[in-house]
Amino acid sequence: MSALVELDPAAFRFWMEIRRTLNAQVRDFVRANADKYFQEMAQESEKRAAK
């Protein structure tokens, strides 16, 4: 099972900054990988639009 979700990168980063309740390691991991995931999502969205 999988899900495809589109998020606004700026809104996501803002949300991450205000979510102080997250464990610091989790927050750092998500922040470090967010750009990579957003790029992958954009590529997947482009593939679907081309079909």
C-alpha cells in the first residue's frame, strides 16, 4: 500500500520549525531529507501528468 501526497515545501518547513514537540533527531532527519522527497514527488507528478 502506498500514498501520494502533495505538500507545499515552504509550508512544510514552517510546520517543522513550529513543531518543537518532535524529538530533535526526528526533526533533523525530516528536515535533511525533505528536499529530496519533494524532488521525488515532483518527478512522480510529472510522470503521471505525461501519461
